[in-house]
Amino acid sequence: MRRFQLLGVCLGLCSLVTSLPRRTPPKIAVLGRPNVGKSTIVNRMTGKFNGGGLVHDEPGVTRDRTYGLGFWGAHEFMVVDTGGLVFDDDPTQTFMPQIRQQASLALAEAAVAVMVVDGQMGCTPLDADIADFLRKQKVPTVLAVNKCESTKNGDLLAADFWQLGIGTPWPVSGIHGTGMGDLMDAVVEPLPPNADESELEEDEPLKVAIIGKPNVGKSSLLNRLAGEERAIVSDIAGTTRDVIDQQVTAHGRRYIFLDTAGGRRAARVSKGVEQMMVQRSLKAARRSDVCLLVLDATETVSDQETTLANFIAESGRACVVVVNKWDAIAEKDDKLYRTSKQFLQNKLPSVSWAQQLFVSAKTGLKTQQIYNAIGKAVEKHRTRISTAVLNEVLEDAVRWQRPPSTSTGRQGSVYYCAQVSTRPPTIVIFCNDPDLFGQSYRRYLESQLRKSLGFEGTPIRLLFRARRAQRGAPGEQA
């Protein structure tokens, strides 16, 4: 009984968890011992085989609880992937107590639990321990016997698990999809009916990727923003393994925070799990609306962080630079604050347009200002400027500083411009020859557009296109 005490305490703490909005889909918690294929089953349930849970032939790859949206029939639900449950701690495994806590929190908020077992290995004592624990919970449990690729032998492999006493063992194959239809019918049966479409929220949640090098406090920041322990936090670099999607509602708006694994220099990234972690992190940044680039106030800006900043700008994502651990800096004053901001602009020129916040995830210092900064960055990222206003700003910029001439006497001429897209704002500038406009003059035009129109928090893209001169072109004499 003692080995279940920690799980009982964790479930008792769940009354303190801030619940998601009433209209959010019901949750299905997927649990089981390590390396039985839980993440593969989750990927099959959500249909995300390329961007779903991290799958590798190694126990303990999944640590935090991760979320994914799934559909079956008329039912919409949220699938919660958890780390492998082990009740007797192994000294060689670092995060077993935290993994148990995350699994318990997932179970507490779930409408249905899916226990995954390994049909090839048969019923183990740890499977029996997990089943004993689940029988004492109020959450209905469905038993999935994974790795039953053969339709002929699947029922025979599953029969061994009737002894667990938690209902029908459903033989399935997470890799091939065998038997998943019957399993999903059993899973959705206890789910509540879907809400009417009129009750669903019209606005889509904002996707916010939290990126940075290892051990700068990304998971701590996520927990502070969520108001609860959503991610495992440790002083050990690399604690977060997979991209963790966490839904948070704050200030009347819904967010999906994507907590990512820390990105190290390419030469130091080992093949296998870590390489997949970095690839997932970069992919999460691309699919986000805003990136929070988290830095450590106690360390200088590294090459990895410069590379991440360049990646954000090249991907066209809105950005907020968050300097964490500001509480650890002694003798802070306005001069240090201004000097630090200027230092970051010089070290991270590719995101010099991003708002900078100096916060402490540990104490909560100014962390709530992050929501306001996210909102402003998204607004600018999606803004659209009228053609008349753009050409007025462009004309003033060209009159103030004309394009440089080449050694042969050819000079660039700017005719007009128009915004063609948002996310990020993209402006096409029509000119006589794009090759006549060097990077320095292009940066000048961008700075003038920013000074006049804002665009704080978002990159802007200037595309130069050749076109014959038009009457009334900016900077041209009548």
C-alpha cells in the first residue's frame, strides 16, 4: 500500500489545479509502465504520426504529460500522453517521482483512462500494480494490449490480461493500427456528449512556443504562466524531452504553450533521442504564432541563442525576448536595465524588433506582463497596412535618402509598394532593378517603415520586384 501513497497525495493536490474552460474537449489519459508503446498509441489516436509524441526504443523518453487533439465518430477529445509508471524507484532513473506526479495529474483531469500493456511480454507484476491502482479510481479504464500485430494471435496474447480485472483486454497494434477501431469504440463510450456548435468558442487559441538553450527556466516559466506544475522542473539540463502542448486560459483568452527541449550547438547534439528533440523544438517554433525566446540573466548571450533568434526571424514568427532569473541579479537599477536592453539588441540583431521583458519564473516577477506582450506581438504580426499609407511612408524614406548609385552611374528607382500578406507582414516594393538595392539600403527602408508604422514584435519581409516606371512614383520628380 505504501507505494501508492505518492500517487494518492498527487491526486489530492489536483483540487488546486486550475481547470481549463468548460468547452474544452474531454480528456483521455494514456498510462502504463515504461516502453509499452503509449506514445505510439497516442499518435494513432490523434493521427499525428510525424508531429506527435516522441517515440524511441528506449524507456523513459516521455516524461511530462503532453496533449493532442483527437476525433472518433462524433466525439472530439484531448489525449494526454504520460511517462511510464514505476512504483519502485530505480537510482539510475532520475525523474521517476516527477513522472508519477504528472501521470497522476493527467488521471485526475481525465474522463477516461487507457491502460497500455505489452502483449508480446505478457502480464507483468508492474502491470498488476498499475491495474490495482486504477481499479481504486473513479475514472473508467479501458485496457489496450499493444504490439498485437497478428490478427490470428492477437486474441490469444490479450487473453493473458483478463487476470488484471479491469475489463476487456483489446488487442491492438499502435504501429499498424490493427484493432484500433474496436478500442476507440470502447474508449469513447463513457465520454460525455459533445457540446453544441453554438457553444464552441469562435476564436482559435494562440500557439506560443517557449524556446531557448537548456536549463534557462523554460519549464519553470510555463508552470508560472499556467499557475500549476504542468512540466517537470529540474536543475539537470535536458529534463524536457518532447514538445509539451499545454492549454492555458488567461485574461479571457486561450493559449497553447509549446514547451520545447533546449537547443544546444549542432556539434554537441548527439544522434537518437536528442536529435529528435531538437528537430521537434524547431518544428514547434515554426507552427507557433509567437516564440518566447528565453534567456538566462546570469549568463551572457551564447551562440546557440543567436542561432535560435536567427531561426525565429527567418521563420517569420512573432517574438518576445524573455530574460529569466532577473531576481538573481544584485543591485538592479534603471541604468543596468537600459544597458541590458541595449546589449541584447546588439547581440541579437535579428530580433532587435522584439519586446524585451526581464522576469523571474521563480518569484513571478513581471511574468504576467508576458501575456500582454504576446497579444501585442500577435496584433502586429497580423496587421495589414493600406497601400496609400505604405506609399506615403516609402516616399518620405526615399526622399530623405535616395538609393545609392553603382560605379557605372546606374541608380535604383523605387516606384510603389503594397502589402501582399500577413503573418508576417510582407511588402512588395516595385523598382527598376532589385540588384541595385544592397542590404544596407534595404535595412534602411525597413527601419523607416518600423519607425512610422510600428511592427514591434514581428519581423517584416520586403520583397523587391522589377517593374517599369509608373507615373507618380515615390521619390521621382514630376
